[in-house]
Amino acid sequence: MLLQAGLLGMTIHPEDEHNRTLISNVHPPDWKNPDPVPLYNLVVVGAGTAGLVTAAGAAVLGARVALVERQFFGGHCLNTGCVPSKSVIRVSRVKAELDLARSFGISIPEDARLDFAVVMERMRRIRAHISDNDSVRRFRELGVDVFLGDGQFAGPDTLVVAEKRLRFKKAVIATGARAAVPPIEGLAEAGYLTNETVFNLTERPNRLLVMGGGPLGCELAQAFSRLGSQVTVAEMAPQLLTWEDPDAAQIIARVFQREGLNVCLNSTVKRIVNSGQEKRVHLESNGKESVVEADAILVGVGRAPNVEGLGLEAAGVKYDTKAGVHVNDRLQTTNPRIYAAGDVCLAYKFTHTADATARIVIQNTLFWGEGNGPP
């Protein structure tokens, strides 16, 4: 069964006590938006890492803050990124250590087995427990006015959410990013996982093809391999982790080879064909074609900024669908009243960079004058 949250009908699987707790914290179904005050010092759009840090910091400093979120409080990090992935990776590391234990003289029963369903249940329990820290309730207690729903700019100093108009002195766009999905023939028909859905799994895929050898692809490829999946990684570049030094990437590649992962570099997924329950992935590697059979496909080829549906044109904010919201060195957009932070405007889409830019934005929005920023 699926739990729904928000006006978008977002779903999370399965319906158990842990996910019910999560939803009650990050998007309570019975939430009623407050009546807005005449003018906010700061309106923050998006309650992921950047938005939460901005809203909490500004509220503690005494600003009147509104925080708008259409999906889940906690954003990518809590719900579909750092927290669930590291919970699963922790178990996979234990499994890898146990596999080595016999060579250290430690007796491990031959019939010892890993229960994937229990691994994922543990992840959901941890996520639900941590979600209280990012909850709607906690931010209300900090003095933040929380509005759940789609926020759209209606002008240079106004945002509308659920038919309520929020006027602001300053605003921050912190809507984050989502998994980018390449236009590959047959991919949609075959079905695929992203970081936004892979943690809904309750059964382990026997054969997993991971598209993309970046941080997300590599960590989940290794984790699922250690948990028992037969994993193939397809990366277009000549090395894994293309932003890292080649020597470092080679170390990871050697570890993957030693652990039994099939790494295909210089490889492009040309098309995918469904064959019953099986997905036949056609690869082109160094000019040669091959077919990889998989039970599931995980797409990890990058992130796309969430800029659609925000009414940025009405606010005078320039953006594009690849780089996101355009900002200057002070994270100020083309509208001097509006700033941006986190994945929606950064090339480096990581939690710690979102946190860092949120702290910059707090300073710049609350302690500068009404003009176009500092000279």
C-alpha cells in the first residue's frame, strides 16, 4: 500500500508504522495553513536542507518567517538521500566485514543470511525517528509560519500558496533538485528506480543495472552488491566519479572489481527492451554493443533543479532548466529582494553546500539594506 502526502499526491511505500510516523512529521495530512501576517521579513520556498537552515536561523534571530513546502519537510537528505542511503550502506558494510571474517579466524555459520526486508525496515525506522528534527511541528514551535502547498510568485514581493498571499521584504528560493531522467528509448516503458523511489523497495532485485557512476550511483551500486544483488554500473565517462582525481577513481574501480561488480566505462545505454519480467539493456561500449539483463534499473545520472511552476517570471527571477536559478556571488537573484540557496542554484548539489549557502543567505537577507545589495 502507499501513503499519500500533499496536494501532489506524493507516495511513499510501504504503509507501516514508520512511514506513518514520517508522514505525520514531514507533511501532516490534517495540517491547516495559518493566516499570513501583513508582511514577512523572510519567505522561504522549500523545506529541504537549505530552506530549513534558512528558516530556523532567521526565526531564532527574531525575523518573522514563512516557510512554504509542497512535498516533504526534510527534502532530499532526510527522505530520499543521506539518511536512508547511509542506513542501508551501514548494513552493507557489516555484511562485507562478515564476509571477510572467516579469513581472520572468526567462525561465521555457513547458513547465515541477510534479510533485505528487515534491512529496509530498519532504514524506515531510523528515518522516522530522525524526522522529528525536521518536522512541521518543530518549525511551528520555532515561531515559523508553515504553509503546505504549491507556492507561486505573483509579483516581485508576493508569493501565493493555497490561495493565501504572503507579502515579503525578502524571499529565498530553496526548492532543491530532483533526479534527472535521460530520454532513452524504452526506459519509461520498462520502469526504473531513482533515489526518490529506491528506498521504497521491500524486495531485493537479483540483478540491478545502475546508470551513472557518480557518488549516488557508486554508493548504491556497492551497497546493493554487498546485500546480494548482481550489479552492473554503466558510466559514459572513462572513469567513475568524474569530478574526482583519476587515481582516486581507479581505486574505487579496483574495489568494485574485487567485490564482483561489473563496471562498464565509456558506455552509453542506447535502448531498453522489456522481455517479460526482465529488462534487456542495450549498451554501446567503445564502439561495441552488448546486452545486460536486469530485474531493476537505477537511474543516477545527475540532478535537475526544481524551477518549474514557481512563477519566477512574475517575480523577475532569471533561471534555466539546467543550471537553475541565476544568482550572483552573494546568492542574490535578478530580483534584488529574492535570493536562492542549495541545489536549485548550485553546481555542487550536496547537503553540506546547501547548509553553507543557507547561512550566507541568512546574513545577506537580514542584515543588508533595501537596495540592490552591497556595493
